[in-house]
Amino acid sequence: MKKYLLLCLSCLMILTLSACSSNNEDALERIKKQGYITVGTSPDYAPYEFYINKDGKRQIVGSDIALAQAIADEIGVELRIQESDFNTVIANAQAGTIDFGISGFSYTKKRAEVVDFSASYARESDNTSWQALMIRTEDLDKYQIKEDFRLHNAKVGAQAASIQYEMAQTIVDDANIVQLADTTNVAAQLSTGDLDAFVCTSTQAFALTQTYTNITVLPQETFNMDPENIYNQTGAIFSKDPSYDSLEELVNQVINKAREKDDSGKSQLDIWYEEAVALMPFDLTEVIAAEKESQ
């Protein structure tokens, strides 16, 4: 019995030491050894990450995915995508069960307490997107200013754990905010009348109007939810474990290189974005052009 107990204790010590060794292993070296890198994303945020059907198969694409692929190529390994809801991507990055997360994450102090952020890959040339507010077209007369949402006791939808949830808190009380994991579900509930408004980026908002024809985007001049561009820094996220420092450094190098402009004035980030927009199952060319003219 004593020998059995000693054997069990020995095995437990070996497993514990092995786990510690694994946790302390440099993430970049581990990725090179295993031959692949795992990125977490929530593919409901076109044109940054979204689904398309290609050759009869469902595929995740987008400008964020193109950046993730460039990171994998720089290391010389296969890119593996782990999809989940937005909040789970953060939790997985924090726990180190993915190598990094990339899903349009804007920097906030609260998020920075639990994960590390890469350098921002927000495009300098992106003057077309703002934090928008959507409602049903039939309610246009009801909501003339932001204060009307609190006045009418509106139910406002936002993606769970997103910056849009924080923005929703500026126009209604917490009890009136509905958080959902998938933004398409938020849009669906707005369309059916279960919600009165939806906070999301303008690019995503205009994309959603192609699917839900009875919802509309309120004017930027009056309803921009982030007029001071507080949430304009977007980065990949990593575990705070020091073993990820080398990976984060490499990702920053890839981002900085992608920010460099060519002779035409475009960066690789611009090119990836344009390619992603072209893959979307609807044409936003005229909408984006109109937004540029309004800036």
C-alpha cells in the first residue's frame, strides 16, 4: 500500500513538473516544433472574419484571417483556425489554449488586464468605418437623438463582452442592454422587434442591411457611438504568460511590415481589407464610396 501510494505521488509529481515545463516552454519554439499555429476567432464580423461557401465548403476568410496567415507564413507553419464566440476567444487567449486571438479586438484597459495586445493593425487609410447605431426603419421618427433611446426605454443589443456593449451603456441602463454571442443574432432580433437598436461598426451595419431589409443605419453625424475615436486601436491578443513574448514580438514585426505603403500609397493591410470586401456575398462598393465622401 505504501509503495502504491509512493508510486502515485511520484507520478503526480512527474505530471506536475511536465505541465510546468510545458507552460514555460517558449510559445514560438513550440509552434515551430509542432508545425502549426492555432488562432482563435469569432467569424461573424465581416469583412474582418466571416464565412463564405467555396467549392461547396464553408470557409472562414477576411482581412484578419489574411493577417493571421501572414504570421503563420512568417514562422513557416500551417495556420489552424479555432472558431468560437467572441468572449470565448478572449478566455482562450487568456488561458493559452490558443496561440493568439484575432477578431477585431479593440484595445481597452479592462481587456488589457487579462490579455496582452499586439501593435495596432488599424488601417491609417480606413476613413470609412465608425461605431454605428441601427434601428428598424419604421422607428426613424421615434429616435432623433441619442437621448431618445433612454426616453423610450429602448432595448439595445450588442455583442457580449464587446466595446459596443460599453457604448450601449452610454445611451441606456444596463438592464436594457441585451448581450448575445453572435452579432447576426442581434441583427435578427432587431429585425423581428425583440430589440429596438443594435450597436456595431458601420461596415458591418451596412452589410447587415443587405440581409435584413427592414433595419437601417442612423446618421453618423448624430449617432456616432465613438465620436472621439477612443476605440481605434485594434490588435491581436495573447496570454500574459511570458512564454508568449517572442511570439508577440514576431506578430508585431509582421504588423509593422504590413503597415508599410507601396508606391501607390496602399499598405498590405489596405490590400487585405479590399480583398476581404470583394469576397463578401454582397457589394458594398457604393456604400463605402459614399461614406468616404461624407468624411
